[in-house]
Amino acid sequence: MADVSAMCAAVSATLWLQRESLEELLFKLVEEQLVVSTGATRWLHRADGEVRASMERMQSGEVMRAVEVQVLTASLELDDDASLADIADAAPEPWSTLLHEHRAALRDLAFEVKGVAAENSRLLEAGAKAVRQTLDTITSTVTTYDRAGGSVRNLRGPILLDEQA
């Protein structure tokens, strides 16, 4: 049982690191959201880079977790594709309770990350739409001159700049 306990401790430690990584990702996404919502687009590339770096750290933690979980599932005689809930159910106390708590915390953090990421996407799409509409307004309304020298607004279509060229 000492071996299983040590393996549960290793999995628990890895899950703590994953929780910290998800917390960091959530923070970076909120930071990005603040940049977008305040219109400080000058910093958007930096905020996006921090989100990507945080995601990469989280993904590398996934590899470590998969290795630790694989060793524990074999020791608990579970299938390789056992869920964290299955592992927690099979683990001895106090690890069972702790693994269930990790599972709940990770699930809650994942939902939070998903919600903030969706809101960021919505804000970015709205900003891009506003830029497109502004550019359409600027480029589609051009003032030119007619043959008599009067001002004419061309709302659509090509513009003839010089008939004699």
C-alpha cells in the first residue's frame, strides 16, 4: 500500500501543478480581456503571447500527468483510459478524497477558462467587425468630380480617375 500511496502523492502533486497552470491561464485570459475591453490594442500581441506561453506550459504538464496517472492506474489495476473519477474511487483514503477534490477544482477551472476564452473571442470578433465597417465606410464613399467640376459622391463601384490616361 505504501507504493500506491507514493504514486497517489505523485499524481496529486502533478494535479496541483495543473491547477496552478490553469489558474495562470485564466489570469492571462482575463488580462487579455482587459486589454481588449479597454481598447489598449497596443498590448494585445503581448497579452496573446502570454496566453500562448501559459497554454504551452499547461500542455507540458499534461505529459507529466499522463505518465504519473499511467503508473497509478496500472498499480490500481484500472484500464489505461480510466478517468480521474475512476482513479479517485479506486484510491485508498485520504487520496480518494483529495483526488476527487482535484477533479472538482480542475473541472471548475476548465469551465472558467472556457467562459473567459469565449468572451475574449466575442470581444475580438466585435472589434474586428467594427474595424471592417469603418474601413468599408472610408473606402466605399469617395468624393470625385464630374465633367463640369462639381463634387460627386461615388458610393459603389470602380472610379475612373483619368479618362485620357
